[in-house]
Amino acid sequence: MIDLRVLRPLDDATIIASVAKTRRAVIVDEGWRSGSLAAEISARIVEQVFYELDPPVRASAAPRCRFPMRSTWKTPRCRRLIRS
């Protein structure tokens, strides 16, 4: 288990060494899966140690949900949410 404290620069060497040792990768991220840090880490793992993985890389991230555009904030329910 690796707890990334610093995201820039990303510590590729530690991540790759851990995946090579355990032959597994599960990435947990609070953000959305698409375009997130989890996606970037997954891409780097696949690029560098793909043939050493037993199961595929797994990512656990926040569920996808719609984000309202500014024009839809005018509905009464959304106004209440924004105020709170």
C-alpha cells in the first residue's frame, strides 16, 4: 500500500517497484475516474510494467454524476443547495 503524499512530482519509482513486487495494482481516488489522478497512475503502470501484472489494474473512484451548467442553477431546488 502506497499513500502518495506528493502528487507533483509523482513518485513513479515507488509505484512501479510496488506493482512489480505484488504483481497487482488497485488505485483509490476521491475524484472521478475519467481524467483523474487514478487514470494517470493506471496509464503509467500499464506503460511500464504491463507484462508483470497478474490481474488488470483496478481503479476505485467517485461515482459519475452530472454537474449542472450555470443556467440550470436557477431552479428553486438548486438555488437552495447553492445557498447552503
